[in-house]
Amino acid sequence: MEMTFGKYKGKTIKEVYRRNPSYFSWMKDNGMSNKPEYQEFIVTIPYEHPERFEWEVDIRSEYQCWKCKNIMNIFLMFNPEIENELRSGYPIISDLAYNKPKSLIPFAKEYGVHLEERYSKVTQSMYVMHICPHCKMHQGDNYVVEDNEQKTDLVRRMRIVFDNGIWREIR
Ligand SMILES: [Zn+2]
């Protein structure tokens, strides 16, 4: 999609973000968040540059490992700018499937969630996924992040940002 107005008219959303990342904050601050250009921005760019955006995180308990059947905590991420009706019941659809940055590994650990980069036969690639703390088996994002059909309990909800090389909670 190309911009239809303003000083970047004719440029793609990606190109505008590359040239001037704060342009979209400016749009939002000036009441233009309902424009299709802004809507396109929020559903694409945060997924390509997750460390440059704020995310909401739900830590949920009672997730059952497919291998050993013990329960574990999971770390689900949501784009705060997008309304998600499939966040609280089940199934749960969360964001950044197959696409979590490695910088989240030490942060999730602080909340008792073991993430690790492992090879997936499903995607035939390496990505950061949940690891069962009991049997160390990985749990694919297709079951945990993309389409989670288990009944789990919300333990904690927070907003996070990547700042000076580490993720931290915004209070
Ligand atoms: Zn297990």
C-alpha cells in the first residue's frame, strides 16, 4: 500500500517507516489512526521489527506439555494496537508466532517461562519456542501461540518495551 496524502504520498508504508519511523506516531497523535495507511502500518511493521514496539504479555499457567503431560507456564504476546477477541477464552490466538526475538528468552525466564531457539520440523527452521521445564521437550508455536486450544489461567498481564538492549515492564 502507498501513502495517499502528505509529504510521503506515493511511497510505500515500509519505505516511509524506513525513512521516518516517527511519522506514524505523528499520524496517531494527530487523529489519523483510522486512516488505512496507519491501519496497514500497525498490522505489518511491528511483526517485522518486534523490538521497536511495545507489546502486551499474558503469562498463563496450566498449559499441559504434549509429551510428559505436566503443566507449565506460557508467555503470550499481543499487539496493543489491535483489538483481539480471541485473547481470554479458548482457543487463544496470540501474536509473533515463529517470530519472537531471542532477546525475549532471558526476560521470559524471570517469569518462570522457558523459551529456547530450537529446530522445528513443522516450519523446517529455527525459532524461539516454549520448552517444557519437566521433560525439556519443545512445544510448537502452532499449538501454543498461533492456535492455543487448552484451557489455561491468566497469572499476570503486563506491557513491555525493549529498551537499551533489554526488555522491561512498563509500569
Ligand atoms: Zn514435558
